[in-house]
Amino acid sequence: MILSLVLLAACKSGNSPWGKNKSKDTLSVHSVPYERLLDKAMDSAEQMSFFKDYCIRHLDSHKRENRFNTTAVFDGDTTRIQFYKGNICTDKKQHAVVGFENKNLFFFFMKENSWKLRQVMNGFGVIKDSAVQFCDINFDGFKDLSIIWNYTAGTCSCTMPGCRDIYLYNYESDNFDHLPQIRSFFDFGISTEEKSVYLGEHCTGFYGKYMWQNGQLQIQEEYASNQWNEKDSTRWRLEHFIYNNGERMPAYTVPNLPLPEKWQKQFGWSQ
């Protein structure tokens, strides 16, 4: 970056595009001098150009494999690069995503039988395998991209920026459009049955249910908990709110009540 039989676990751990790679390339820096960049410091434009050429060269050399790894030395550091290509977002177009470990994500598209670099996603901190996922977030029939940054030991750091980035796939422009509204949330779930997106931030005790309206997420329902900030468990409370035409209305407050099981399943806390 995460359900019951009727609620789709679309963007949870285990749905990473990398999966189990069918093959691995380990490139020797001694036998492949092109992979060594120890003698020359490149500016950002040169580095991006090199990475682009590197990705295209390996996408072309693995025409029959949709998933594979390479290992190379960049700026003195051994880096694992993960490749995933095919009908990623739609069965009508070919795309590829390349993940440079702890660095960037590169998104390519196929045009006139050649790979073209479309976008580079820069994030905050480490990219883990399971934190890069493709799923239909806005229910338009195309798979979108979800990335969890600052993701270590199974949790997101609540003290750092950029827990999650969502990029919605635009079929007409063959491009990903960033959705900054979701960036501050780590807890995340999708209900295809309800056409709803569940977002939460456990550090602040906020959990909301959203639906798409005019291309934007609009909150429909909310739970607020003081459990994170209240050390005395006897004072824990859960407040429920509903929204009517954008107006927040209190529904009920119950002491010591956990988040409803349905919501816990959406966030992957229970099975």
C-alpha cells in the first residue's frame, strides 16, 4: 500500500504487483561496467535519463516475463529493481511499473511497440513490496495505484508525512492523476458492494466512510475515538456521526465500544 466475502480486500497486503518473481537477474558490476556509476556524479536530469534507459533496456530484454528483478550498483549502492508489466490498469493497454528499492517508482506505457516513460513517483522514505498495489479505487473499471510510504514493521509512521499516495488512472490521457486528499490516511479499505472507500487515521482516532461525487471523495459517515490520547481506559468513548448534505450530525456516543466489526474488516484488522 488492507475482508469478508462480500467486501473486496482490494488494496491489502499480499496484492502487490510484484508477487513472486519468476526470475531474477543479478548483474555483476565487474562484467557489466554500464551498471557502475562510481566515477561520475550526475545531476538529476542525467540520472533520470539513465534510469529511464536502464528500465527500457530491461523491459525489452524480458519480453516474455511480466515480473522480474534486477540488481545493479548505482552511486556505490547495490539496488534491487523490480519490474512488473502487462495489462496493469486496463486490458486494452500495456503498461509497466518499475520500483527502485528505497528510491522511486517509474511508470511506462507502450506506444508504437516501444516503451515510453510517462511518470516518476517520488515519495517519502522506504517503499516496501506490499505497499505498492493496484486496485479500482474510484469504481470506473480501471485499476488505480496505491503506495504506502514510511511503511516499516507493518505500520505507518504517524509522525511523518505521506502515509499513502493514491494515483487514479485516467484512460483518456493514459496517465495517473494524484489524489492528495488521501495522503494523510494509512488505514484504508474499499467496498465494491457499497461503492465506498473507508479511510482512517488510528493516530488521531478518526475513521470515515466516503463515496465518490463529481470526482471527489465526500464523507458520509464518521467514527471518532479518544483511545489514542486517553490513557485511562475507563474514559474511552466512540462517537458516531452521519453527514447530510455535507452537514455533520451526531448519531450516538458509547463508552468503551470498539470500532464496529464491519469497519475493522474493511481496514484489515479482523477476518
